[in-house]
Amino acid sequence: MVDIVVVSHSQKLAEGVVDLATILAPETPMRAAGGKDDGSFGISFEKISNAINEIYTEEGVVILIDLGSAVMTTEKVLESMRGRNLKMVDCPVLEGAVAAAVISAEQAPLIDVIQVAEATRETAKF
């Protein structure tokens, strides 16, 4: 099963996204990596690394990010984990997490999970 890590500048936001996605796909392994190590707003290399390490399997991990410096820090984490099956996905965090979690729970391969998450960029709200 493809695992999911949600990276946000806010610990509460990352945890909330994971909580909601878990309601819809409880079998999909997900972790929140939000905020700095002291709980303040920001991004933590260590939190992202630890979240990936806690759930990593060879089937892969998709990483969903909120804003600019989350991208830069996640890229550094990915560089430090070369050779692992990891993919940062450009999509709306909440919609992408829910879609990715649901398709992952159906045992979809990494490429399908990525495509479904990316497709949420075009999803209309109404």
C-alpha cells in the first residue's frame, strides 16, 4: 500500500488533513509533518524525515505539501533519502490527501496514487 505524508507549516493543519483522510480510508498509513520541532509555525526537516521513516515501504510514499518552503525542505529530505520510492506531489493538500488515501486503500500502485492526487487540481468545489 502506498503511504502518505502531509507536510504543512501548521501542525494542526497537517494533523487535521490526516484525520479527515483517515476517516475515509482508515487502512492507508498516513503521517502529519507540520510545524517546527517546538510546535511553532514553520517546516522541520526532522519531522518530515521521521514521518517518512515511520511508514515507509517499498510500495512508496507520496508527500503532499502546502507552501513554498515546505517544497524546498521536502526536496532536501528527498535528496537525503535517494534510492527510496518517494514522490512529492503537486496538488491541493486536503483534496489530494483524501483522493490519494482512498485509491491507496484499494491497493493502487504509486503512479495511480500520484495521478489521482494530481487530478484534484482540476476538481470543482461546486
